[in-house]
Amino acid sequence: MQRTSLRKARLYDQYRLPYAADAVVALLERIGPVNSVADIGAGTGQLTRLFAPHCRQVIAIEPDPAMRTVAGESLAGLTSALIVA
């Protein structure tokens, strides 16, 4: 697997179009409360950030070290988020 540079990971996080927060809220309203969510291929944690306030635990699974680093920076204040490789 080719690794992303830290610079590219930060650019990705800064310029990637955001997920629709309303869609996450609508999904959770439709399916009801959930304790845990797995964000597979979490990248820089953008989707994890949307689920974290609504779930007891969000596991952000990201194999790329640079993307995990940026995710860790942006998810640092969210106690419900766990980042793994």
C-alpha cells in the first residue's frame, strides 16, 4: 500500500468536501440509538467527527499512518472516538 505524506493528508482534510451532517442525524433518527459505529477507511476522521457526538463509541479504522495522524489531531477532544490501524 502506498502511504500518504502528512502534508497531503492535511491538504485532504482541509479541502475535501464535507459529509452532510444532516444525513448522519437523519440516519440515526431512522435507525434509532446506536452504541457503536465503525468508520472503515476513516481517512482524516471527517465522518467520525459527525457520529461522535451521537454515539458512545466511534471506531475510526484507518491503515494509512499520515491520515491517522491528522485524524488524531482533529478527534483529540472527542472522548467517544477511537482511532486504530
